[in-house]
Amino acid sequence: QVHLVESGGGLVQAGDSLRLSCAASGLTFSRSAMGWFRQAPGKEREFLAAISWNGENTLIGDSVKGRFTISRDNGKNTVYLQMNSLKPEDTAVYYCAASILGAAYTIATDSGPQYWGQGTQVTVSS
């Protein structure tokens, strides 16, 4: 059974940085593309970032480009989302996602990932 467990969320102030982690189990992590989405209250789920199985290719969503980066450690079965210069509009539940297809683009739409985490709340105060 596949499990994706996010951590690192919390309450921060505008301008702060935060790093989210997602620990994966039950899948061949080193062959899977990984990614991050978020969903704010009353809004649709939004693609943030994706990374290919080997970390060589990344995709970043337009709304967070230049502030968020994605990375992975295949030795730890973990993917990270580094978030800098956080804004109140970044407040949302952040979800980790996995695709057994290894290319980053397979994550980039809601219908792409086969597996999802439970989410972690990020709240940015002004």
C-alpha cells in the first residue's frame, strides 16, 4: 500500500520560508515522478511543482515560479518543497503526489498522479 506523508507545515509570517517534506513508502520511489499541489478554501487544487524520477527535470507552476523549488532524495524516499518569500495568498493545504510514470510532466495535472498524501496546512499571516 502506498503512503505519502507530508510534514513541515505550520503558521508563518509573510516573507518567511518553509520547507515541506513528503516521505513515501509502498512504491518504487526512485522510478516515480513526485510533485506538490495546494488547495485553498473555496478554490480548485493548484499544481505547484513536479520532479522527475532522477531529479534532472523539474516543473514549477507559474504562480510560485521564482519562490518555490522542488528537490528529492531517493536515498530517503523523500521529496521536498522549499518555499521562500511566503505571502498570505500561499495559505492552503499542501499535498504531495506521486506518479509511477517517471517524467515530471505526468504530475502536472490533477489527473496525472496515482497517489496523494493527506495534506499539510500552511498558513501565512500578514
